[in-house]
Amino acid sequence: MKTSKAVSFEEFNNYPETITKEQMYKLCHISKKKAEWLLRSGFIPCEYTGKKTRCYIIKKADVLEWLANYIDNPAKYKAPDNWYKRMDKSERKKKFGSSFSVDHNNSINFMPPEFDELTARYYYADKLANYKEVLLSKEVAAFTGYCPRTVTSWVNEKKLRAIALPQKYVVPKEYLINFLVSDYYNKSIIKKSQKHFTVLWEIYNLSRTGK
């Protein structure tokens, strides 16, 4: 993040609990393009109103959380190649996705230009390292950002393999990782959760940095 001066966290106290994109990039001392990228990728959660102006509603607390994480891991939030390049609308649409997806919380997101399965497997294995060898459906729901009912439908439709037990089922980590890197999970699900979008961009940035 190139800034003309250091971010003053005290300055945030002068702003309300929800702010606009314009207020956000001024507070963080980042460019408009960088702010747009962070909001559309899901790294900073927001509500998208659809208006021509002031179309983003952003919680100040989410911006502060992003800033704290950025200081520890700036490479994680690097925009994709050519993001800052001047493009007309049709060229940008072709490069960064044919459409944007609005989730149930009115957040607007778009997909990374590519998905590296091997990087994704390492990523998920690391994130699940502290979990037990089998996960309950509610744990799968929390991990993916989807509701338990959605997880149940994945199992019932045989998209996600699980082991049936009396009154419940459990998902071994191996089965879950196979599902999380599958084409169904990453391509066929149209209305992705905010967490799903954010993770996809984390995996994409990891694949670019080689970490």
C-alpha cells in the first residue's frame, strides 16, 4: 500500500460507524482503484446499494480489521495483474469477469481470473490443521460461510461425501478438502458466500507469490 503519510488510527474516531468508499480510501491513504478492488474482492465486507454514487456501505470496524491484517501480510491483498491499467468497460469485464455476484447481504464480488488446485489443497490443509479429523455439519458451515441447510443439501445431492451416523453425519477432512477444490464448489455455485469469495482471492494471491 503506497501512502503519502502514515495511517492515523485516531482519525477514525472522527467518522461514523459506517462510511463510504470515498471516506475509506482517504482514511487508509490508498487509491480509489485499490479501494474498489478491496471491496469487490470481499477482503473488506460491504453492502452494495446499486446506486450510481455512494453505492457502498462499509463498516468502520471492518476497515480497521483489514488494516491490522494488511500490516502483517500485505501480499495477501495484492490486486490482480492489470487491475490498475486503463481499460474500457468491455475490456475490464472480459478481463475480470463477465458479471458480478451479489450475495444475500448485498455484497458485490467477482471471481479471481484463475484457480490453482494444488495451492488450494495446501491452503485448506493448513486452515484445517487444528480441526479434528472429522467435522460436524455446523463446523463445515462455519468454515465455508454457508448455512447448515446448504451443507446438508450438498451431502444429500452427493456433492460432498460424508459418513452417516445416528441422527447426524460427519465429514472427514479429506472429503471436505476434495469438495472445496472441486469444480462444483468453485464454478457451479453462483451465489457464493462472502467467505468463499475472500478465500478464493487468498488462494489466488498465494499461487502468484509462490508461498
